[in-house]
Amino acid sequence: MKKELAIRESNGITVTLYWHSGTNRVSVTVDDAPRGELFELGASPDQALELFYHPYAHAGRRSATASTAVAA
């Protein structure tokens, strides 16, 4: 089960933090409307806030997690 823990929006970018109860993992979804990009990053619970507040710093890891480019 996926539960939304936090959401923030700024300049057309929406960042949402989720907790996955079945695996006790967290993920952050970034919807960057100005760039037409949507991606998700996964992490362990101890990295949740770091990932939530700084998703672009971790974006290089996207090849190891689910990511989707959205046409503008």
C-alpha cells in the first residue's frame, strides 16, 4: 500500500513523498511541468527527507529506479 506523506509545490514543480507499507521504503515523485518531465526516486526511510527536499541532487540515480519522461 502506498501512502502520501508530504507534498510541496513551487514554480510548476510538484514533489510528493510516499511510504510503501509493504516494503517499508519511501519514494519521491517529481512532476516538473515546465520541463515536461515526471520521475520517481526510491530510498530507504532514513533518506526520506533528504530525497524529498533535494530530489534533483539524487536524480542521477534514476537509471536504478522507475523514471518516465513526459512529452511537453
